[in-house]
Amino acid sequence: MISCGIIGYGFLGRILAKRLADYRGRGLELRMLANSKGYLLLDGDVPPGDITPLPRFRASSPLEPVERGLVDLLVVLTPTNVRTGEPGLTYIREALGRGVDVVTADKGPLVVAFRELTSLAESMGVSFCYEATVGGGIPIFSLARHSLMGDRIISIRGILNGTTNYILTRMHFEGLPLDLALQEAQMMGLAERDPSLDLEGIDSACKIVILANALLGVDKRLGDVKVRGINQVTSDAILAAKELGMTIKLVGSIEGDRLSVAPRLVRLNHPLCVHGTLNAIEFKLDIMGDLTLIGRGAGESTVSALLSDIEWILNRRAYLRGGR
Amino acid sequence: MISCGIIGYGFLGRILAKRLADYRGRGLELRMLANSKGYLLLDGDVPPGDITPLPRFRASSPLEPVERGLVDLLVVLTPTNVRTGEPGLTYIREALGRGVDVVTADKGPLVVAFRELTSLAESMGVSFCYEATVGGGIPIFSLARHSLMGDRIISIRGILNGTTNYILTRMHFEGLPLDLALQEAQMMGLAERDPSLDLEGIDSACKIVILANALLGVDKRLGDVKVRGINQVTSDAILAAKELGMTIKLVGSIEGDRLSVAPRLVRLNHPLCVHGTLNAIEFKLDIMGDLTLIGRGAGESTVSALLSDIEWILNRRAYLRGGR
């Protein structure tokens, strides 16, 4: 039985914990729940209903069960800090270093220390999976790993932030000014009270860094991305674009060595031109041509990314054991 | 060294043969080229330039090298007959029955005998791959196999025929009547001289049958699909849709047990609403929500599907040998 722990027990953690109750037959048992303040060990007989809404954690380091060898697979769902990567970075580094498989939805550690963490995982022979960090409801890394083999990625473009895409969509279709569209997004819970990471393009830039490092084998940091947010986009500019059959979208792109995030004109008929909170990513491939994936970027659909990573790890462990 | 043969040496076969020259280092060697009239054995030292444009085939059954055990992996690129499945059906059945892995782009055999062929492959312990049969430049089956694990497909909708989509696109944007748009498509080589399989929705229906059988585990035939083509779609109808922010597309869909192909109203802002010869497929998933893939449906990009299947087979063979 593989023993699984979750650090960061918020919205995603709760849904994931419920879903993992179905995995006991697959050989995976949820053993630990934790946040930055402490942890809780489950004896395996607690029905999933009992671990929600909020369990009482034992005040201690959430890493204690990892250090005691009680966790084989750690899911890190900590809040993101894109400058320091903490606290997720420490948790992931410790877990990988102890031979524990890691799945994360936290962008921070990957933006700050992508190569360090992936090299550590490789040298320890463990899995480090992060499907949930970019386009939560779009299986980007899984697709690239399995389905783009034998082809070559020439460039990548994406609409990777649902909050700004919602705002730009409202500006386009309703003619709202930026500040009103933002207020609306905040009221709907789509934008944070401090929306600067989204509006200034930092969130999109983090995702571009992760995509470039993971799919193109480069070693980029946030400082390598030329970033412009949507703060200066006016409804007049969008109206002018609309008259030409276009609109303005916040587009992240990777072309050769150049990483950028900026408001760009996009043709309304173009596959990349998705609306509302949808995310889209376009791969330009050598043989396949252009392939675009469209899906939800956040929310409950992100749990599918976590589960897909967990499935991958279960299969890999079965394979390494020589099973089928 | 895995010995590979290609039956059906037309447009796709030639591009594939060139690409396979790069696979000798990967342990795959192109050994045979064939069409319905005969075959040619390659000694492995023929540079790819020498096997194009048209080699001289030895007049004989193209299955002879398979029967003589000279082929480990057969790529079947025969012209499609959706009523009989022949001649591809016989080739595939014979090859699988002799323990040969098969990759095909021919829809016919899958529409006529999906369960028979997949069961035969399973009982013989060989691979039978058909990524190229639906949405050539979109890795649909690979995605489903690897990236949708741990989720449940609720329904599928798709724009799966590039020819009719091109015609409907020209009708929408240029106001052309159907017959003129069709003539244009024929002049551009996008439509056959007898375009009835495309226009009547039969090609799309075949793809819906393959999708349903492969992804939802049912056992459907062409007769199970309720099919209506685009013959009755007028530019007036499209114009009326356009005024409401919509257009008319030929949509194939699978909902529960119901398979259908018909012209449907689609919102212009909807991810499924792609134009020109593009294909699109939308999965409605339990956890992930809606996931849409957009790409090229035919032409050279289909070679990427064949190569992806071949890579899968190479990896599976390495796995079965116990290698990494």
C-alpha cells in the first residue's frame, strides 16, 4: 500500500482527499493531512466525510511524518510565493531528498528552482509531477510526455490566466472599462483582493517559465520573461480591435529563447481566442502542425491534474516493481 | 531490430517512409513497401531518396512478406471502404493473427470490425493502433489512454471532417452557396470528385463509430449512427445563424448510447467552432470539465499520428522485453 500525504489543506486539498478515498483498491491510502502549522495522521479507517471540513492538526512541523518515513507520496498544495518558492520549496526539497514521490500544484517552487528539483528527483529515482501548475484542467505535460513524442515543439503560445481573460472578455463583449470588469471579477471570487499578480502578468509569466523549462529543456527564471500586464488596456483599444475582427488577449509565448507575456491582438476566429475564464495553449509542432488545447484553468478541474499525476506515479511504481 | 512494412504507398506512405529512415538508431528498420498489386523488400541500405517517388513492386500478394515472417510491425495505409473494410481488413486481420503489431490510418476496417480486430490483437498480445483514423493531427487516442485516466468521459462532440468544414466556413464568411464552395474545395484538392462520403456525413459518422468503440467501450456500427449531411444547408440558413452570433457546423456527437452526425448551430465564441479545414473535438469529463482539442484533420500532420503509434509500439516492446 502506498502511503499518501497532503500538505496544504484548502479548497483543492479537500476535494482531492475525498477522491483519494476511491484509491484504496488501487493500492493508495491517504495517511496524512497537513498545513504549515501541523499535521494529522489518518489510520486508514476514517471515512472521507470525517476529514472535512477542517480536521484538528497536531501542532508540529508538517514534515515530521515525511522524516519518520510514513509518507511515500507527498501532494504539495501550499499557497504560492513566486519570489521565494516557500513554503512549498522546502517541503518538496525535503521529500524528494528522502526518496518520496511529489505531486504539486504550487508554481512557486518550480519558478524558483526548476532544475534543482527535477535533478534531485532524477538522482533519487523518484517522480516529481506538476501537471496542476499550468492550465489546471488541461493535461499539458501529460500530453507532451506521451503524445508529442516523435515530433518537435517549435513554439508555444497560451492564454494561461483565467482572471485576466475573464476581465478582457467582459471588456470585449460588454464594453466595460477595466476597473469595473475587475470589480466584477472580484465580486465573483475570480480575482484576489490584491489582483496585481494576475493583472501585471506575473502569474502568466510563471507558467511560461514552467512550460519552457519542462517542455523545451531550457533553464529560465521569472527574470528572463519580458512581462507586460493588462493594466494599460483600454476598452477603446479593444473596441478598435473588435472592428477588425480581433480582440486583445494576454498572451504568453515561447519562441526560441524568447519568453514573453503581453497583451496581443488575436483574431476572433483563431483557436487560441477563448473567452471567459477558459485557458488555451497552442503548440506549433514540426510534423503535427498547430495543436491547440482548451480547458478550464483553475478550480475543481485542477484536481483532475493531481489525479492524473498520481495515476502516473502508481503506474510507474508498478512498472519499477516489474509488474504490469 | 524491428522490421517494419508499409502497405499502401501513396501520399502518407511516402512521407512516413522518409521519416522512418531516422528510426534505425531506435531499433526500427523499414523492410517492406507494398500496395494491393505487390511488394518490394528493402535491404536496409536503400537511402530514403531511392524509394520515392515510385518503386517497382514485385507482382505478388502484399501479405507474402508477412506470411514469411519478415515483418514485425505493419503500417496499413490502404484506401478506405467503409462498407466492406477491404482491402485493409484482410491485411490487418492476417497480420494481427500472425502476431504482427499493426498501425493503420484506414477507417474502414475499424468501422466494420472494431471488436473483432481489437480482441484479436489482445488475444495475440500485439498492439493495434489507429490514432491516424480520427483527427489526423490531434492525438485523441493517445490523450485518452494517458491523460484522461482517473476521469470519466461523459460525452464527446466533434467537427471531424475538414472538407465539409471548409465548405461551411466559405459559406459563412463569403456567403457562397454550397455548390460554389464545393467546387472551390474540389479545385483546391480538399474534396474528392465524388464528395458524397464527406457531404452526406458518412466520413464523420465513421469517426464517431471509432471514437465510441475505442473510448466508451461500446460496440457500434455505421448503422447505429443517425446521420444527416450538409446537402440541405443553405447560405440563407448560415446567414440567419450569423446574425445571432452563431454558425452551422457538421457536428458528430456521442451522448450515452446515442451517436449522431448532423448540421448544428454552434456559437461563434465556442471553442468547438473552428474554421477552414481544422478539426476539433470536445470531451465532457466528470472532473476535468470540458476539454477541447483543435488541430489539422488530414494531410501531412497525419504522419505525426502514425509516428506516435509507432513510438508507442517501440516503447511497449522495450517494456515487454523488460528494458527501460
